[in-house]
Amino acid sequence: MTCLLLAISEHLQNTGLWLAERETLDVDATGQVRWIAVAANEGMERTEIVSHQEIDDYLATLTQTQRATLNDLRHKILEIIPNAEEGLAYGIPSFRLRGKVIAGFAAYNAHLSYFPHSGSVLEVLKDDVANYSKSKGTLRFPVDVPLPKTLVKKLLDTRMKQAFKDSK
């Protein structure tokens, strides 16, 4: 088990990804790789599977229209950031890059939501998102109208600039 974790950690480093200071990897009895972070402000451990299967499972519970629109968003995110890790963060489908959650989405009855996992991304792009319903950290869009790829790219680029401003 330790050899497998060391191999995974080495692979992450070789691909330009790394685990943050309070993160580790674990492999459960079924062979699923789990990302584990100790939430410093809560004093509790949060565990999430690093797997696209969780997003597949989430999408399978949705209506065909919701699933199609969110699959479109998922593919756009992965086209723009092909090395993003898929999984669940905070209970929603999310994408992690270099240990940081950079995007997420969810389905609701009357709308879909895009989450930049930052309270300032939408403010920076206020002109680009002016025609959407939004709050500080949520962009809402119609169930049957995918977000344009140009907007998704701007959302991701802005979030990554913020998340990795101290990185080279």
C-alpha cells in the first residue's frame, strides 16, 4: 500500500501536481485512491475520492437535459484544463488543479450552477456574467442552455490566476 501511495505521489509530482501541506493520499480496500485533507478551521478530516466516476454517478441521477448541459460544461472544463482532477468537493462535482478546487457545478430544479470556488471571480468578470443570475460565488444558468466555452475559459483563467498567483 505504501509503495502504491509513493508511486501516486511521484506521478503527481511528475505531472506538475502536488499535495498541499495538510493533504495526503490513501487507498481503500477496493483500490480507490482517496484524497484526504485535514480541515484546519474545523479540526476534522474531509475525505474525497479522486475519481471521475463520482461525477458520472452524480450526472446519472439528473434529468436528460440537466445531464447533457452539465456534461457539456464538464467537457469544456477538461478541454481547457486537461490535467484537472475530477471528483467531489463540498458534495458537488468539482475540478481540482495542483491541490486546489478551481471549479464545480451542480443541478437544481429550475437552474444549473457553476461554482468558481472563489468569492471574487464573478466580480472580476462582472461584464461577462451580467446576463446571468448570480451571487458572490455562484453563477446560475438555464438547464437547457450550456455556458459558452469562451465564458468557461474566462472563468477558469481568472480562478487559476487567483489560485496560483504565487506560483511560477
